Amino acid sequence: MSPRLRPAVAPVLCALALACQRPKESPDGYAARVAVERYNQRLLEAFRVQRADVLEDVAGAGEVSRVAAILSGLAAQGRHMDARQLELTPVSVSFAAREGGGRTATVRTRERWAYRHLGAGGESLKDGEALYRMTYTVVEDESRWTVERAAVDPE
């Protein structure tokens, strides 16, 4: 490249680089998204150890109870589930004020999971992969975000 063209090319390259950057995420958007990621990590652990109480520091009581019911249902059938999250793509994050103070975030995601249903002896009963669109209700209490509700979006 000619030395005379270098000064003219640099601003163009900088402008292109800036145009390709992801928009900055707000600190609250980041906190709500991380709360969902932490919840999903703990959810994997809950299924692995078959105990919903591992979610207690990342989820509200109603959500912990919902997962406990799922685990109980699997146990009643002599099964448990092993899962891996293959992909979690945030789609949107929105915020609203909450009665009594604090805020609620609605986090929508697209997720891909691999799972195995295992029998009591550890034998594999069913393997699969699933793609979900999820909506998480995340609440802020004393500057801490927790998942109050996780739901698969209707198709």
C-alpha cells in the first residue's frame, strides 16, 4: 500500500470496525442475563444430584418448587435426567417496576439442550436434543437478581 493512502485508509477501517461491534449491554441487562445463566448452571446440577434445593440462591421459592415437582415426577417413574446446555442466546431483556419496590426483568432466550433420561441403575432410557424459546422472569431484590419463573414459550 502506498504511504500516501495509509492516512486515508485508517479512518475508514476504524469506522468499519466500530460499525461491526455489538451494542453495549446495560449493567442491569447484563445482571439479568447472568442471573439466567447462573440459574441454568444450577438447574443442570439440580437434575444431576436430583435435588431442587441447589437452586435456592438463584431462584425464587415458586421456581424451586416447580423444579422439585419435575424431579419428583421423574423419581416416581424410576428415572432421572442428565442434561447439558449446548447454546444460550439472549434474544431480549426488558424491565418493569415491581409493586413494593425493585424491578422485574423479562429475559427471552433461545436455548439448545442435550439430555439423557436414565433409569435407576444408570442405564440410558432416552437421549435427545431440544431447541427451546424461553421466557424468564427475573426479579431484583436488594441489588441481587434471581429467577422467579422460567417458562417455555408456546410455539
